[in-house]
Amino acid sequence: MNKLKHLAALIASCGASLSIALGNDAPLAPSITGIVFSNNQAVVTWANGRPTYQLQSCLDFTEAWFNVGSPVTNNSAVVPITGTQAFFRVISDFTAQYQVVFNATWSQATHPMDWPANPHFSGLVGATHNDTVHFVRLGETASEGIRLMAELGQKAQLLSEVASAIANGSGHFQLSGSGLNPSPGSVSLLFPQPMRRDFPLVTLVSMIAPSPDWFVGVDSLNLVEDGQWVANKVATLYGMDAGTDSGVTYTSPDQVTVPRGIVTQFDGFPALVNGVIVPFGTFTFTRLD
């Protein structure tokens, strides 16, 4: 019983001094209010904050906090008692549901030079993840998944790369949505599940088609700013070259780049119009809950 009382004291102390709120519209930070013991487990309760909640723990303040169980919408969580001491905190507003709208502005009016027949964009593909991984980056060599997306509009290899990241704990879930045909136009993608604070980044791409290896997208866009989920965020989409095909026009025959180059942002054709680099559209991310 002394062991349990010691644990209870630590939980209560941490609840008063360390529990924090990181959410929109949460009037008060969540605060641990009680603990009840039964059969080598404890039920921790708290008040205030905004759902969803994530109970976290650490054994020492020099160590990283880790999640205890999954996010919950109610104000309690069951904690197995496995040691003599532990510190706990509650993170408020831990998850958020998002939708993205791809508004493609690419048109003969915006990019008149060498305007192709059947202008369109391939299906949206990407991931939510943390900062221990990225799937595409300016100045780096494109992965095979990015190459196949940028050259052929294919998703499978990039989704496989995302699946590997999910398996090793750096990715959360895959994103896969419709393409857009013809351009200009718009298409939306509802995220298949809520995002989590431990995976706050979004990578999302789409092929500019037809093209040798050109695409648009965002790399590791953070949807948490100043400790809060953004309600609405607009990302301007400038054209990029995957560095895998040396074609110079929309309909150039395949010319494999050897050795493979790096991902670059357009600074000339087809984006330079009257001395200005013209974007191909926007992604607008909107929080729904």
C-alpha cells in the first residue's frame, strides 16, 4: 500500500504542476484531479481542457515523455502499476481531423508557353509523420517513390515508403486521393483519420501531367503552430523537378538523368512568365473538428 500511495502522490503532484493544454478554445489547462487503485492498476481522472486527451508518463524528468494508451475523449485513463514511481501529465486537444483542398490554377492563361493537350494532375499521395523522416526535399535526390510519382503519376512505391516509415514509428498514416482532370479545377481529400500531436507534419504531392518529371507538393508541412492546431493553412504550390528525367518540355520523350539529379524548384520554364515565377495552385488544409 505504501508503494501505491507513493505513486498516487507523484501522479497528483505532476498533475498539479506539469499538466498542460495545447489546444484551440480550451479555457483551462487539464489538471489531474484524482486516482483510484484496484488490482494493480490505477484510474487517473482529470478536469478541464479539450478532447481528445493523451495521458503521458515518464520515470524521471531527464527522460522523454511517452504515451500511456491511446487518445481518449473522456476525462480518465487506466494506468498499469509497474514500478515504485512515475510522473504523469495530460495533453489536451491531442488529435485533429483535417481536410485538404487542392485548387489547381495551372492553365493556358497562367502558363501560356508550350501549353500541352490534356493538362491534369495525378492522384494525391503522401503521409502524416514526425520530424525523424521526410519523403521529398529540395536539394536531395528523389526516392524511387517520388520518381515514379513525378514521371508516371504512380502511387504504390511512395505509399510503400510511407508504410515503412509507419512500421518504424516515424509515420502515422498514408494519404491517397483523387487526381484532377482537367486543370484548372479543384479536388478535396478528407484525411482518413485524425492527426496526432506526435505526428504533426504533412507531406503531399501530385504529378504535373503531362511532363517529364515535374510535380507539386508540400514537404513536412507542420499543422501545429504556437502549440495549437492551425484552423486553416494555405500552402502555395510552386512547380518542382524531380531530377530524374532530363526532358525540357511537357511532352519531351523519356530522357533518364544519369546520374540522378536533385529535386529543384522551377526558376525558368514552364513557371517563369513575364519575369515572375507563377505557382501551379494551392493546398488549403482546414481543421474540421
